[in-house]
Amino acid sequence: MSLKGAIELRGVTKRYGGDRVVDRISLAIKPGEFFSFLGPSGSGKTTTLMMIAGFAAVDEGTIDVDGANISGMQPQHRGFGMVFQNYAIFPHLNVFENVAFPLRARRQPEEVIRKRVRWALDLVQLGAFADRFARQLSGGQQQRVAIARAIVFEPRIVLMDEPLGALDKNLRYDMQVEIKEIQRRLGMTVVYVTHDQEEAMNMSDRIAIMNRGRIEQVGVPSEVYERPANAFVGRFLGEANLLDGKVERCEGDQVRLRVGGLVLRAKTHGTLETAMGASLFVRPERVMIRAAETGGPGGNRASGQVRRVSFLGNIVRYQVEIAPSVHVMVDVQNSGRPPLAVDASVALDWAVDDSLVLVG
Amino acid sequence: MTASRSALWRDPALLIVPAIGFLAIGFVVPLVWFFIETLQEMGSFEDMILEAVSTISSRAVVNAMITTNWIALLVTLLTLFAGYPIAYFLANSDRLRFTLVLFCIIVPYFTSVIVRTYSWMVLLGRNGIINQFLIGTGIVDEPVALLYNKLGVVIGMTYVLLPYMILTLFAAMKAIDPSYVRAAHGLGASRIYAFRHVYLPLSAHGVLSGCLIVFILAIGFFITPALMGGPSDVMIAMLIERSVEIMLDWPSAAVMSLLLLAVTLVLYAVYYRVTDVRRMMGA
């Protein structure tokens, strides 16, 4: 396997009118990496992908692939595989001809085409559907055709624009596993755009969280989830408690934060000043909840009243008021025990290492 | 009872009743009456068949049918080759350019066909603008015969029928999802390859519909060939008019009309099949 398929973005910018929809993005994607752009709609993630693909012009900055600047190159010369949001399976061609399209456009000999298409269709388990047309296929099958078409000519880089957006939830998970498996087997670089955080975390080697045209954080899924760089990332990726307060004292990498009437401790990865505003971040599943009388271990403690109980199936989510209008969300695995009642007095605790002080 | 009655009254199908009534009274009834009247004039059924056969196989009708179909074919091809790029431009340009070009195409058609045909005659005549230009620049010494021959008829009809082709093609092209062509480029197809193997096939039903519409309209054309054609370029509609107005030979006119109607209906059946196929393709 050759180590090819590195992408480097340097100061890449896209303007529509006066707005920068993509604002000076710089990052390096490694060969063979599964890299996702994750963000809300309008965050510039799709525009970034379209600039990599060549469908949108780069207004500032450069995009390099394996050291060569491709910023001004026509899409058809970039040699990427592409999977589109609406699949874009050609309606006038059958499955075989759809998958053969990139090979025919490259003027490959007939026997090569036959062999490669068979290989690609077998890879996505559509060997028996070669003669069908798109309208005779389910959404999941069309998706597989789109993937087979994107990999049939063995590109070093495959770009995917929300490819699973139109599928229902169960099918989506299966396809995630399948795409990841194909990517791992072929060792290609995949650049993936999604607004679904579970999808991004399940498949990606690294994730770039985008917001308003900028990258808020880049990292492996667990890192981005556990140690968000700021409040936006914490809130966007999974559920999060963000309690607003004021910095009281810094002791090395620990901070004392005043929230309501309470003083809570948390980690920090930045430098903070006394009395500045900040938020305490802690994931709901890291907070322990117990009936008020019993004391427990843990670094941060608070007591309060249950204000809401939400039954979500595998978990029960409590909203606990620990100070006037300061609420903490707590997730408890559904173990079959009856949940705590609304207005019950409870004690909460969580480890200092599980909480972070975030600014912004 | 009342429920079903009010449901019937609310059926939107009722809205087409006036149109159908108008068509029946203004078109079907006179046509049927015309045929019955004229065929009765011929006498027995046997006479009728004989008359029909002799009319259809007469030299004048055969020649007119050949001329008509030949001109209609030429006009269809010319409108296709002239109309495809214009329709492509319309379907793939922004709002301003689209409005501007469409305006230029449509506005001349607000004036009557006769006015437009006469303006062509001003352009194409022996001392017309085009001939003056050709002689003035020294390209030709003698005026070129652009009028009162097949060339004149074809030019005039191509112009009159061009919008039908453009608008039919435009409708088909507008329905093509631009993501298909984009996907083709993304998968390595050059502009020409993507056009030939994606855009053209996806617009093919529009090409077929446009050609059929123009051909159907062209074989029944009267004013333009009558004004711009020569004595040897008699189209079937002119022959029918001559039989009715000059020869007062209604039976021949009826037979020729039936022939024209039959050809048109066959083509329309093909057209119907084509548009049906398009719907099946989901494009």
C-alpha cells in the first residue's frame, strides 16, 4: 500500500458576497485517514469539501494533495472518488454502467472495466444487481452503488458529502460499519462531511468540528468528546452540562469556579484569570446521583431537587436544580430500578478530572 | 345521496367541461359534419373507396405529401440544431440572462404570423437586405433566390416553429438534476464526455418530444409555405385549401384532410408513448 492521499489545507477561504463562509482553514489530513468535518448546517463543512473536490473555487489559500497544489485544477482532473448527498446515480444507466462510468471516462479497456466493476459490486454486495436501474433499488442499495462507483478506479482519496443523510436510523448504522470496513481494507483517505455526531465518532480517525466557517477543534473522537476546546464543541458533541460561573482561584491545572452559591473544582487546559466568566463542563453520564442522606466520594459535591425525569429507553435523564436556576443533567443507565421522583432531594457528585472549565 | 351529489360537484374534473364542450362544438362537430357531407356527395361506399384511392394516389397528392414530409423533416432538424444550444443556454444560465434571452425569443411571436412572414420577405427578397449585403460585399454577383422556393419555405417555417422546439427542450433540460453532470465531472469525466454520456441521454426524450411537436405542426402548415414558397413547393395544406376554395372539389379535400389527420394522429400516438416513457424513467 503506497502512502499516498495526503491533503493539506492552508488558509483556505471561501467568500460569498462579503461573508467568509469558510474562514482561513488550515489542517493536514494524513494518507489513509478517515477524516470527518462535523458541524451544524451553515458551518462551512460542505463548502470546504466542495473546494477540495474542485466544485467551488478557493478564494484564498491553497489545497495540496501529496505535495502538489491542486487549488486551480478542474474537478475531473483531481482523480478523487466522490459520493454525493443525493447519490446522483445516473437514471439512464444500469448499475453496471453506473459503476463503470469512471473507468469509461478514463478510457479503460473493456476487460479491465468488466473485472473492476465486478470487484466493486462484490465489495458492496451488489453483485446480483448489475442489470437494475436506480429506480428499481432501495435507498440503501443506491448508496452502495454510489460507493462502488466512487472506489471502482481505486482512487487514493474519496470524498463523501453526507452520504447517509437520507437513510433511516438502523440502515445508517449498518452502512457506517460497512463504509468504515471498506475504507480500512482499501487503505484510502476518506474525507467525510456530516452533521450527525454519532456517525462522525463511529467512523472517523479524526474529526474537525466546524462552526461559522472556522474549525473549533480537531482531534480523535474520544479526545474531542472528553476534552472539548470550548463551550460550542462541548455542547455540539453529545449532551453536556455547561454551568456558568466566575473563576475564583487557579491552582496549577485546577480551577475553583463559583457557580450560583457553590464552589466547584475542574480541570483547565488554558490560562484563566481570577474573576473572569467561564463555564464548568461535565458530561451527564459522569455525574453520580443518589438519595440525599447517603454521602459518597468524588471531588465535586452538590445537593438539590429533581425537577424533571425523562425516560429515554436505555437511560433515564434527570434534571436537578443545585442552586436557584442552576440545573445539572444527569444520565443514569436504565437498570430496571424505579427512577427517582420529581422533587426528591438528591446528592450529586463527580470527579474533578471529569470536568473542565471552558471559555466562550 | 346528497353526499355523493356534492362530491360530484366538487370534483375538479368539472372544470374541464367548458373546454371539452368548446372543442366538441367548434372542432369535432364541424369536422364530422364536413366528412359526412362530402362523403355522401360521392355516393355509394364503393364509390367512396374508389374516390379516396384515386385522390390519394393522384400525382398532385403524392407530390404534395413528399414535399410536405421533406420540408417538415428539414424544418424539424433545423429547429433542433438551432434550438438545442439556445435551450441549453436558457436552462443553465442565471435569472437575468435567462429573462433577457427568453424575452428576445418570445416577444416577436406577439405579432401575427403574417406580419412576421412579410418581414422575412423584406429580408430575403431579390432586392432584400440579405441580397443587398451579399452583393455589396462582393460575395455574389447575382441576387440569390432566397424566396419563392423550398429554401424560403424552410427558412420561414424554421423561424416560426423554433420557439416550440426551444420551449420543449428547455422544459426537459430544466428537469435534469444538475448534480448528475456534477457527479460525472467529480468521477473524472471531461466536459465533452459528461455532455455526451450524461446530459444528452437525459435530454433525449425532450429532443424526441420537440421533434414530434415541430413535425406535427410543420406538416399542417399553410400560411408560410403559401406566402414564401414557389409554384412547385405545394404542401398538403395548400392543396386542401385549393380544392375547397378554387376547385370546389370537397370530396378530394375531405380525403386529403383525413390523410393528414391520420398521419398527425399516428405521430401524436408516438409522442404520447414518448412522454409516457419519460415519466417511467422518473427524470
